[in-house]
Amino acid sequence: MRPDPLTAFFQMLSVERNASPRTCEAYGQDLLDLRSHAGVDAEGLLTLSESHIAGFFAALDARGLASSTLQRKRAAVRQFYRFCVREGLSDIDPSRKIAAAKKGRPLPKILSREEVDALIAAADAKDAHQAIRLQCLIEIAYASGMRVSEIVALRLDAVQKDPAYLIVKGKGGTERLVPLNQSARTAIKDYLDIRPLFLGAKDKANPFLFCSRGAQGHLTRRRVGQLLDEAALEAGIDPARVSPHVLRHAFATHLLEGGADLRVVQTLLGHADISTTQVYTHVATERLKEVVETHHPLSKRRFG
């Protein structure tokens, strides 16, 4: 009996390519979209023609989706059919003539150093314990460049001895060292003093630094985003410009502005490809250009 093509595909992604659960989930939704568009089940995907696939992508283009989303959907479909051909599940790849989506490379949103300071100060608007926790979150994010998923998954035992560096397991299970400056280490110490207040009476063994009484045992990424939105409003910053990932962008950009080597920043961020990190050099360049055009005595912009 021939194996279910989708099941076999996702087993390959998980085992051979060590794809994250989020990637598998996204690809699963992308292929479900294709099935819904074509009106077929999993087996029926192997009967689709090039015109079916072209029609699907044309419909996606008409929806005005973000270029990154279109690119991922194309990647999901193309990888699925290439896998099926390689494994002998199909004789043809109907996606082979579909052009890849144009890869948009918008400059990432960042905050200035002053805005990061204002965000940390704005955490004081919360009650004392909430303020200490939020300040700790922001300090760690900005000092280390960690992803929000990595921050909320931090274990308590990783910080109890006041480390200058943390060992973080990132995408694909790869480990890297990330720094903690003195400001972040002080914020962690302050938070550890009041951390038990966020625990339930029967949850003293909770292993997470940012513990929660919720099902996951730690703060969710969604909750962290909400807390940052509240701090942004208090700081007078548009919440649309603030997110956990924006703090990661600020970390990278401010390092490059300070003269850090691009390869060092790549390592700190856990990027597998240097091209992913290079976008921050464009941000740094734009920022420097803005400073010159605004403050140079011969700048037309200043007087215009």
C-alpha cells in the first residue's frame, strides 16, 4: 500500500531536515490551501497538473499577500512535489515551472536607543511586581537579541548563578552563546526576588524563568507582545512599532552601528546564513544617512 504522501512528507521534514513544529504547521496549512483550491484530498494532490498549480498561485497573487507569505507557500508546494518525485510517489512535478516569488526585503523595524530606554522606564507604570518582570524581559531581549520563543522558554536554572552568557537552543536545535550585560543581570536578580509571586501554591517546582499559571507553565509569546504594547503606549511610542522581534532588530542594528563585525552579529542572532544578517547593515546605513542629512551644517534638509 502506497504511503500517504503528506504524512511521508512531514516525516521527512521532521526527521531529515529537523524542521520546527511551527514550520511543519505552516507548510501543512499551505498544502491544505492547495487542496481546498483544487478540491482534492491528500492523494489527489498527486493528480494535479501544472495548470492547477499555476491557477493556485495566481489566486494567491490576487489576494495581495505579503511577499514572505507567498514565498513560503511556494516553497511548501515545490518541496512537497520534489519529495514525491524523489520518493517515487509521483512521476511528474507539476510545480517545476512555477517561478519563485520575488523576495521582498523590507528593512526591519527598529527602535532608537532612546526609545528602548523609554520602553524600559515605562514598565514602571505597572504595579511593582509586574514592572520588575517586564523590565527584566525587555533588558534580556535587548541585551541578547534572543527570539521571544527562546526567552519565554528560558529555564530558571540557567540564570540562578548570575551568568554573563546564556546557552540558547535556537532553530533546528542548534546551540549558541548569547551575552547578558550588567543591566540585564541586575534586572534578572531583581526579578528572581519576586518571581515566587507569579507562582501558584502548588507550582513551586515550575522550571521556567518567566513562569506562569497557564497551561504552558510560562508566559506566552502573545502575552509578551501585549505587555510590550502597553509599555509602548505608556512611553508614547506607536505600539505598531514595538514587538519582541523589534527588540531583536534593535540589538543587531545598534551593535553594527557601534562597529561590531557582521559575522559576530550573525553568531549572536543564530542566523545560519550571513545574508539574513546583512539586512541590518542596510538599516544601519539608513540610520547614519538620516543623522547626516538631519544634523550636518550643509544639509539642505536641515534648512528646507
